[in-house]
Amino acid sequence: MNGDDLGKLLRDVDAYIGELFAPPDAALQTALEDSQRAGLPEIHVSPSQGRLLQLLAEIAGARRVLEIGTLGGYSTIHFARALPDDGALISLELDERHADVARTNIERAELSDKVELRVGDARELLAALAESGVEPFDLVFIDADKEGYPEYLEWSMKLSQPGTLILGDNAIRGGGVLDPKDDSARATRQFNRMLAEDERLSSIILPILRERIDGLAIARVRA
Ligand code: SAH
Ligand code: DHB
Ligand code: MG
């Protein structure tokens, strides 16, 4: 099979899964439309990956979720929908403009009572969270600047407890991690290696099909 055929097959398979398991949803669709209108980069998770994130939060029985990198709140809405009535999600976002769009999208999805957005550099916000002695999280989703992943993983471990799921988006980056000379994937390679080698974690990378191959890193903090 040549590369074009493979690209088409990946798109068609993702569309097939999306049509089956991620049917049209007004709040999610409007969230994407508003994000696009506001000129946000279109780097949110796909509809089918959104379903996967929601399902993982459900499987984990997550009551407290921490998200690093909100953008327009598309992944946020999936996680928040997995939460029980007394659940809470804190999402960290550097860009005030992104956070404004996300706030509107989360309100429209009627999830404002469960979601708190914090605006600033995740490095500082994570340090402040740890400093405040916050209750540990059941699930952490790392999806901000790729350079920050190794540091975000260390903070995530500090904010976790046995059983916590730590998820890392974009763990494969179209295969960029395979090339040791690709500097843009250096921190992602380091993050993946940290997950693989840390004996406190049980981990894997799940390949994610989209227009290209990416990956979702999944790690569980051992008891
Ligand atoms: N999770 C979102 C996509 C996030 S895109 C979704 O799937 O719907 C990455 C986001 O991380 C962008 O909005 C970007 O502004 C934010 N970001 C980048 N660097 C950051 C930092 N240092 N601290 C917090 N957020 C950051
Ligand atoms: C891209 C995708 C992402 O999910 C992300 O968080 C950052 C960048 C991209 O495709 O460029
Ligand atoms: Mg991402």
C-alpha cells in the first residue's frame, strides 16, 4: 500500500469510528465552531479520541481531573461529562484568549459548576496547586506545550495517589519521536522514556489514528 492510500485509510477508519461512537453533539459542535471563529489553532483532540478520554475517566471512576492545556475546552467537556455530580475538573491554560473561549463553551455545555479554569503558565500553576496541599487528582491529562511534558509529569506524580491515571497527548507526533535528530520531539521522547522507566508507573502508548499517526500515553500510578 502506498503512503496516500494509507493516509486515506487512516482518515476513513477514524471517520468510521467517529460516526459510530461520537454522534453529532450540539455543545461539542458549537465549541469547535466558536473556537475556529475565534481563530484558535485546530489542535484539539478528535471526536473519537474525546470519547476515549471520556471512557478512560469513566473506567477510572475519576472524581477529580486535572487538565494541562485547555485550548477551547473541547477535551475539557469530555472529561467533565465523565464526572459524578460531586466531581471537579481544574484546567490550566496560558492564553487568556483561549480560556475566554473555553469558558463560554463550558457554560454552553452546562458544565460550569464542575469546571474551574486557571489562567497562567502551567509550571507556576502546578507549583501553586502542590503548595496549596490540594486533594490528589484521579486523572491528569497533559496536553500543553510539548517542551514542558517532562516537568508536567513530575508535577502530576506529586499531585497523584495510587491508582491515578496520567495521560499524555501527542506521544508519537506523526512518528517524529522515532527520529533522534528531530529536536522538536526531544522532550516528548524524554517524557515517553520517563513513563517507561519509572517503576512507580504502569504505562503504555496507544497509537492514535488521525490524519497521521499520533499516540496517547497512558500511565497508572501503582499502589
Ligand atoms: N486539550 C485541548 C488542546 C490543548 S492545545 C483539547 O484537546 O481540546 C494546547 C494548549 O496549551 C493551548 O491552548 C496553549 O495555549 C496551552 N499552553 C501552551 N503552553 C502552556 C503553558 N506553559 N501553560 C499552560 N498552557 C499552555
Ligand atoms: C498538535 C496537536 C495537538 O494535539 C497538540 O496538543 C499540539 C499540536 C498538532 O497537530 O500540531
Ligand atoms: Mg494535543
